Amino acid sequence: MSSRASDLLTLTREGLYCPLGDFHVDPTWPVPRAVITHGHADHARAGHGSVLATPETLRIMAVRYGADFCDTRQEAVLGQSMRIGGVGVRFAPAGHVLGSAQVAIEREGARIVVSGDYKRAPDPTCLPFEVVPCDVFITEATFGLPVFTHPDTRGEVRKLLDSVRLFPERAHIVGAYALGKAQRVMALLREEGWDRPIHLHGAMEKLTELYKQEGIPLGDTPKVAAAERKDLHGAIVLCPPSAMQDLWSRKFPDPVTCFASGWMRVRARARQKGVELPLVISDHSDWPDLCRTIRDIGAGEVWVTHGQEDALVHWCGTQGIAAKPLHLLGYGDDGEAEPVADPAADPAEAAA
Ligand SMILES: [Zn+2]
Ligand SMILES: [Zn+2]
């Protein structure tokens, strides 16, 4: 009997499950065997029996959860197919954060691809997204509405540097997610010629150190000492989004609050978060790139895991591609993919 790609994965309480290989992909609960696409906490959780992931993702998990985050682990080599039970499994770069990968599962010429989170925009901190032709493509839709178009990141970083030049006596506090976004902002700042130190909140130190060990040059990134905060005139300081509104960020000289996120495209959201300088820098695909990717891959069927699923499913229909929303719970916790409370309100504002 020939295989159908759509039979290679089913949905269980824990998430996507491959019965023929007896493993889950990015499960949201502890399982005996997990295949992990990338290190963001909503995809990579602690407590699985075995974990198969790229070496970078395994190291990220060890930094976040401790060396004993699972019982046994196996490194996946990008591009190399391996046999798990009755299926072949191959990892391909996803362009999302360091170590991020898509997982292709195949049997008898039928192939399904779980992309995890991905983007097509250039990122100096990770390998670019690879188009893997398949029968069923599983995609996210964090920014799955036509109003979401991300600008060139270089222009966003220049806005930050212009502001630093304009207000040399003020500290610029940039909120950015600790895995991926923060290091990408640092790398982009270096590309634009910022050669002074980039000061870090303590919560970003370990992952930034890991990026450097993986060979990504980020320059001098000292941790901010409590005593020196008031003296950091004209400095660029990166901190997790959660630290932006608290006392920590207010101790800097006349701080300019900045925030690096795809959601900064929505002006109401920037205002609501008290962000003075929104920087539209996203590690997720915008609407044109979601559509372009689905076209490039040429899959006959698309499953949408989370985000603005309905609009993307509808668009697939207009292209003659079968599509369905999976409504996966537990995803969207990577600091950017936060759920929109009122989907109708935000895009309207963004379109204004
Ligand atoms: Zn992610
Ligand atoms: Zn995610």
C-alpha cells in the first residue's frame, strides 16, 4: 500500500505525532521521543525521554533547562536523512533563530514538512530557510494577515542609531526576546557600524555567550552592573521585554524605550506598551513571505499550526491549495508570537 503524506502525522494531546516513527514533533507535554525544531520555549520543553534536534538547539536547551533536560539526546545533521522506525527524517534550516530547522518526514515518496517557526528575511545569526518541496507543508501564521509586511531590518536599526546620535545623553533601552531576537539586533548593530559596547541585562548573558561560542561575532557585550546604570549616557542596552516597564530600566539616564518585534508594526500596540521607538524586527515571516513560501514549496496541502490561521487558510483556498487550521495550543510563547486579543482591532490600526 502506498503512503499518503497526510497519514505521516496525526494530532494528539501532546501535539503532532508520527505513528510510523513513534515520535512527536515539538510536543507541548513531556513524551518518550521528541523531535524539536528550535530552542524557543514553546517548541522546546524539558522533560522528554529522548530528544532529536540540531546540535545548536540541544545546546540552547541545555543552557535554558540544565544539562539533564532529557534522558538521552541525538544530534541531527542538517540535510542528512535518517531512519526512525518506518519513516525517513531529514532536518533543513528554517532561518528563524540559531539552530532552527524544519523537519521533513517521508515514506515511499510521500513527504510532509513541519517548518516550526521560520522567516525568509536575511539574518546574520542563522542559516537561511531552505525550500523543501513536499506534499503537505505545515506552517505557522503569526503574522498571517495582509497588513503585516515587515520592513528591511537595516532601516530599523538605523532608526535606533539615528536616535542615539540625536540624544547622546540618553540611554536607549531595547526590549528584545532573549533567544534569537536579541542576538540578531546585536549582529545588525555591528553590521551598521556600531562598535561601542552593547550592554546586556543579566538574563541575556548566557544565550549571548552561547551564540559567540557558536562563532557568531557580536563584539563587546558587557552585563550591566547595578551601580553603573545611572552613568550609561548614550549607551545601547538590551533587555528582555519583561524588564522594560520595571524599575530596572528606569534607573538609566533619561531612557528612550525601544522594542524590537514584528508587532511594532501595530502602532496601538507600541503605544500601549509605552514604547517610544518601535523597531519592526521580526523572526517570523510576514504575509508576503508566508504566501511566497507556500508557492515556492508547491505543496498540494497546507496545515496551519497557530497564529492568524483563518486568513492564510482562506488564501490557500484562493490558490487551489487544500488547507486546514490545526489550532495547536501551547505555541506562540516566544516573545513575539503573542496572541492578539482582538484580531480585528489590531490589523485595522496597522492599516491606518
Ligand atoms: Zn520560535
Ligand atoms: Zn513558535
